[in-house]
Amino acid sequence: MKNSYRTILNLQNIDFGLLIMRIAFTCSLLTHGFPKFLKFFGPDEIKFGDPLGFGELTTFSFAVFAEFFCSLFVLFGFLTRIATIPIIITMAIVVFVVWLPEGFGKMEMPFLYLSAFTVLLITGGGKYSVDFLLEKGKK
């Protein structure tokens, strides 16, 4: 009888899983980053939390950079490992500084973002990414 469930490492499946992970988590994060991006260039005064004391505008600018621009880079798998770093920093601050006193219920989604983008920092974007195409073109 043939075993239909194999636990042997299959790199093609891993690359496809990384693609799904990139799409799902970046599209979800962009729902937070895109409104911030629009607000950044809008007429209204920017009011934003400043948990580390860098100033509202600096903190907000970093959040826009991470949640919008870096998310787009990760979505397409361009400079994936580098682009995950600002996202990881942002989510670590949200989890461990902003929401930790409130308990896990409040930090659940930022914790998932932190975990997913940490995995992408370790693995890179995979075969279905701009990074892979650029690396392949060098050879």
C-alpha cells in the first residue's frame, strides 16, 4: 500500500508554502499599512503612539515604512530578508511594549505577524520570489 502522506522534505512544497505565507501575511499587514500611508500624506495632523520616545512623527514614519513599503517588498519577494527586519522590529515593539501589559488577547495578531516575518527572515522568499529570479540571473 502506498503511503499518501509523506513526511519526506519536499522543497517544491516548501517554496509554495512560503509563497502562500508571503501573500497572506503581507496582504493582511497592508490593510494596516495602506491607511497609515494615506494618512501620512493627508491633510490631518498625525496622532500616533510613541512607546519608545522617538516622537510621534518618527514612530509613525517607521510604521508606514515597515507596514506599507516593506510589506510590498516581502509580497513580491524582493529583498525579502532585509525587508522583514523593519516589520519584525515594529511587531516586536507592538507585542512586547504596547500590548504585553494587556495580555495575549490584545497582542495575538501582532504576535502572528512577528512569528511569520521571523520565519521569512530565516528562510527568505523561496523559489517563487523576485530574489530567486535575480539570484538565478546571476548564474
